Amino acid sequence: MNIPYSVQRRPDTGVSNVIMGVWLFLASEVMLFGALFSAYAMLRVAAPAWPSGRQLLSLSSGSINTLLLLVMTGLAWKARAAATDRARVLLLFSTLLAGAFLGVKVVEYRGEIALGMVPALNTFLATYYTLTGLHALHVVGGMAANVWIIAGIRRAGTAVSAQRMEAMSLYWAFVDVVWIAIFVLMYLS
Amino acid sequence: MTSRTRGWMRAIATLLGWLAASATAFACPICFQSEPNGATAGVRAAVFVLIGVTVIVLGGFARFAVRFTGRAMGSRLELTYPERGTSIQDATPLRVSPRRDA
């Protein structure tokens, strides 16, 4: 059975079901991260003392990860307009960069834990691990979706794959925005 | 006693209980301006962040609604439903044509 408007845009709304669904999903994700940032604001303002992330965390790792995410999202956006084979390659590189992001994060976590900087040590580290951990889970989810798109790009056809890539590029842009907020709040302040 | 009467009685009892309770029962430290300390300042910051996030999300929905309204004003929808007994796949897709007076 073919579901109507899964590829072509609905004439009344101007968007396809896929894009509408992604926007609704992203709205719920904004609320999820919004609640966590709200908790962060409460804990930080209420705390008698708050450590400086610049002194505790590795600014170079955070900067490298920011760059990796931005390039990765740029590739995912370029894949939208590319031909099938080129889109596949771009999406593959994008996935590899997402993997590199996770690799840097794991190295960073290991270094911090080796120094005794565990979540139980203070509220700053508890919020740091919660926010960055949930963000990393989103990167893992995005990588899985990228792999699924790459694997099915020939079977699904150009039109369906283009929809999927458009949805993923929106998702990655959201993941970038969340990371930049985390980077500013945790690493730079 | 019918279920409708029971429903009314429950609603009235809730209203009476709400009216009978003193205002302080519903007090939140932000609205009632308790002594400023770290906790109240923290809760205030959290509330402002959540309000900001909610405004962003609702603003996005409002933008969608305005966009749809604009499209509806500029076009005329022709809806066709499937005959009884036929599947949704047999339905003619939605068509939008420009308004005659537009």
C-alpha cells in the first residue's frame, strides 16, 4: 500500500508527510532539551559556587567536536541536492565524521573519569554528563539513520531517498544547535 | 443518582475545596515573593528558560498555522473522497487551484 504524500508535497500544506513528521519530532526534542537546559539554569543560579568549564573541561576537544559536527551537517545538507552516488558518498563521510565526534567524546570522557571527574563529584559534572551524554545518544541515533539511508538508497529510489536525506539534514542541524548551546554553556562559561 | 449528576457533584466539590483552601496553599515562591535566596533565584531562572523554549516551539507552530492560512487564502481546495466501499488508494489526490478572484 502506498501512503499518499510520503514523497510529493501535499498541495494544501506545502510539505510532505516526512518533513511534517520531522518538524513535529524536532519540536518534541526542543522541549526535551529545553527541560534539561531549564534544570541546568536552576542548578547553576541556585548554586553558591559554580566551577568554570574552561578550567575543568578540555576546550580543544570541545572545539574539535564543534568543527566535526558543523562539517558533518554541511555534508548532510550537500547530500540533499546531490545525485544518488555522490549523495551516498557525502552521507558516508558525514557518518564517519559523526563517528569521529563520538570517538573524541569517548577519549574526553575517559580522561575526565581518570582524573576523578565523575558525575557524583558535583552538580556541574552531573549536568555536563547528562547533557553531553544525551546529545551523544542523538548522534548515535543519527548515525544509525544515516546508515539506513545509505543502505537503502538504491532500493528506495531517488525520490524517497531525497526525502529521507532532507529529514536527516534537518535532524543534524538540530543536533548542531544543541551542541553549540552545550559548548557555550559548558566549555566556554 | 445518574453519572451526570455524580459528575456535577464532583465538579462542585472540587470548586468548593479550591475556594476553601487558603491562597498560601497554592503559593509558589516566585509569585509570592518569598525571601530571595539561591533556590528562588534558580527556580526563577529555570522558569524563564522554559518559557523561552515554549515560546520558540509555539512560535514555530504559529508560523506553520499562518503559512497554512496564507496558502488557503490564495488557493481553492478541491476535495474528492473515495466512493463507499473503495479503498483510500482509489481516492483522487487533493488538488489546489488558484482562486478565481485572486
